[in-house]
Amino acid sequence: MHKHTKHKHAHPLSYISQPPSPAPSPADPADDWNSYNSTGVFNVRTFGAIGDGITDDTEAFKATWDTACQVEESAVLLVPYGYSFMIQSTIFTGPCQSELVFQVMWLV
């Protein structure tokens, strides 16, 4: 016969993790800047990034980088506010033709 005695140490409580909160709704695409305009701005959304927090946007980021890197004047790679982009570990390589700024927009 087995006799159970009280333990003198506490067992940690088990918690079931909650699913991640849903990705924010994408902003209105009409608010996006053009892929390239007279100020040299390249928007990742114009190159196919979805920004729904589920879709892999890596290829769109790489395409934006490659295009912006080839222009001869200064360029900005723009990651617009209001989206949840998912990209895999990526190395953006150069050298670029000119100065390239990687600009991520967000609210503080």
C-alpha cells in the first residue's frame, strides 16, 4: 500500500500561454508613398510587402533594398507605420551606388 505524504516544497503553477494578439489591421495603401519619387524614397509596400504580421515579407524587403541600392543619388528605404512586417534573418549587402537610409516609421 502506498501512502502519500505532503511535500514541503511548492510545485510551480502550470500556465497555458495565450495565442499572440492579432496583427494590426494594415493601414490604407493609399497612404503609402510611391516606390520611388523625386525625393528618392523606396517603400517596401510598393515592392510587395504585405505587413499583416503573417505573410513573409523578406523578398519584398530584399527587392526594395536591391533597387534603392542601385540609384546614383541618395535614397531612403521606407518601412511605413501601421503595419506588422515579418522578415526572416537577412543580411542587406552593398556597396550601394550612393548613401542609403533604412527608415522605419513608428509612434513612440
